[in-house]
Amino acid sequence: MLFSSFVFLFFFLPLFLLGYYLVPKRWKNAFILLCSLVFYAWGAPKFVLLLVGSSFLDYIFSQQISHHGRQKTKKILLFFSIFFNASLLLYFKYANFFVSELNHFLQFFDIENISLAKIILPIGISFFTFQKISYLVDVYRKIAKPAPNFSSYLLYVVLFPQLIAGPIIRYHDIHLQIQKREHTREKFLEGVYRFCIGLAKKVLIADILAGLVNPIFDLPSSDLTMVFAWLGAIAYALQIYFDFSGYSDMAIGLCKMMGFDIPENFHMPYISRNFTEFWRRWHISLSQWMKEYLYIPLGGNRVSSARMYLNLWIVFLLSGLWHGASTTFIFWGAFHGFFLMLDKMFWLRISEYFKTFFNTLLTFLLLCLSWIFFRADTIADAFLYLQKMFFGTNVSQTLLYDFATNRSLFMLAIALCISFFPAFRFYKKIQEMLQQISLHKILHGKFIFSLVLLFMSILSMANASFNPFIYFRF
């Protein structure tokens, strides 16, 4: 079920909020749990039992890890619990990929291919698997206490706003809120505002940009010109940002309506001056997960320079593979790992001598190049697209006008302005001015603005084709 669908906006969400605020306080968590399972079953009914069953095993493992006296036994239990969750992810997400790659290898030796029935990917498995692993590790490290009962842990896993595409939440950041949380008018209105902002990002910006991006990337290479190639690359960089950050905003907003405060997942990533800063601003919950549960255990910065660079490569190769079972995602991860390595080697020091505008522009253009591998079907397609970006022919203004509608180009300009607006000095002045206005007036202004965005988004949805969130496939 999409947040940006009429079924969700006019059926599921109103009924959920009505029921949530009508049921007694002691039944609110049970009501969220039931609705979250219904929400997941709407799109993936076959995998509800898998989600609940694997979560029950996590709960049993966590209890044993927490209460067992021997450290060696705790490690063994942790290993098997992580192995179990990782095995599910590997099977459902990567089995087809590995079999396909193995068959390509076997063809060189004229060996018969291995046949494997097409495996359907459970929605959101990449996100909730990482969330479950973080819980088990934190219980082992005694950073978090195990959930007091299975229903509390299952609610943590299946909380429907963030179940399918994050943010990835750590249990100790939310466990107190599961037991007790505040429901205030201000928090609810702030949640409505964040949800409507996210919906507008998705429907009014990302989906309109998709009408520009998809035709460009679907063009035959003979018709792909330099202007089209750059236009498609920049538009896709903005589309994926507004699509994914829009989902995160909606998830945060929905949680606020229930009284939950979950972590932010984006913080103006395209004003970054280097790749290191970008990963502090983009998909923050994944970046922190990779750092906490992979980079630091590998040695982090406490090892030799050569080992530290290797750790970066390992983390981002795995990050690329986490995004999708394809060599294009692996290359995308390697691309980011390479530039993060350059940051640590010399670029962070050298870049201080350049203007912020130059560093930001250079970083954004390099990011646009990296997104080509994220969007392309194959490595060959990605490099062919890059070739067109730098060595393609020009295009006439007439053909450009016929290809890109005024609406899509207008939205591209709006998306660029929104993405880079925080980099200008007067952005801080506007923030300082808003701080002088009373909270009461700000809340009412946000609510009115939310209604306007909601109305515009619904109008756009009525005339739009089906556009699922990009990160749903991960």
C-alpha cells in the first residue's frame, strides 16, 4: 500500500487515526500492531508469517543472549541469530542474482545451467533485516535491554510508517516510546505537516520528474544526445532525492501523529562539499548503521591507513549490494568508496582552499555521475550513457521542446532551487525571522500550508499514472 495512493489517504489512514485515538490507552500499541500487519499484508500477504515468525525467533534469541551467563555462549547465539536473518536476506534478495552470475561463468565451460524458480522479494526485507540485526547486536553489547514481551518487539519491527523503506531505527532509540509516549495537539499538527511535505515531494516533484527521467533513460543510444544525457542525469539525482526523502518525511510525520519521534533520514544532502559530508546528510540511518555495525567492527579509523581504506571499500561495496542484486549497484558502491577514500587521503585538506560553491558543484556533478549506475540496467548501459554525457552530439531546441514538457522543466528548476536554497546566506536569515514568530502562529501557518499541499497533491494524483517509491524495490 503506497502512502501516495487514494486507498491509503482516504481509507486506511483516516480509519487508523480514528481507531487509534478512540481505543483506550492500554490498547493503542495492540491497535498499531494489528494495523501494521494489515498494512504489510496488503502488499505482501504471503510474507506476513515470515516476518512474524522470524521476529519471534529474534525475540527468543535476544532473551537467551541477555540472560545467559557464559560470554562464549552469548557469542554463539548472536552469530546464529545474525546468520539466520542474513540467510533470509541472501536467499530472497540474492539467490537469483548469484545463480544468474554462476550460469554466465558456467557457459565458458559448456556446463549446463543451474535452474532456479524465480524468487519473489519480500517488500522492505533490506530495511527490517538491518533493524532486526541492530537489535540483536545492541542486546549483546548491553546497549539495549531485550524487549519485555514479544508484542513490544514485533511492534518495533513492523511499525508501518517505516517498515517498508525506513528510516532504520535502533531499538534503544524507541523502546521507551513503545511503553509510554506523549500525544499532543502540537505534535499531531507537526506530523500532519511533515506528512504533507513528504507527499508533495513525492507526487508534485519526484513523480513529475519521472516523466522526464524515464523517457530519457529509455531512449535508444543513437537518439541520446549530450543535452538529453545531462538533463536525465540531473533530473534523476533530484527525483531519487525527493522520492526517498519524501517517503522518510511521510514516515516521520505518521509516527508523530501516533506520538513517536523517530530519527531524521535526510539533511539537505546536495549542499554537501564532499562525499564524506554527503553521507552524513543522505540516508542517515543507513550511514549510521554501516558505521556502527560494520565499519567500526572492521577496525574503523583505529587501524593503518591501508586497512582503513580497505574498510571503506568493503563497507560501500556491501552498501551497494544492499541496495540491489546487480553489478550496477556494486559499482555504485565502489564509486562512492573510491571518493570517500580520496577524501581521507587528501581532498578534505585540499578542498579548504576552494570556494564552497566550487566544492558543492563538483560534488553534485560527481553524484549525478554515480546515480547513472544506480539507474542503469547494466554496467555497459551506464558507461554508454556516460559516454553520451561527455561525447554525445548536440540537440536542436525544437526537439528538446518536443521531448521535455514545460511542466517537467519547470519542476526541475523548482527541485534545484529547493535542493540548493539552504546553501545561500539568506536562508539563515529567514530561519532567524521565523524564530521570532510565536509557536502558535507557526503551527497554524504550517497547518494551512499542509492543507494546500495536500489538495495540490490529490489533484496531481488524480491525473497521474502509478509511480511506486524507488526504494520499495530494496
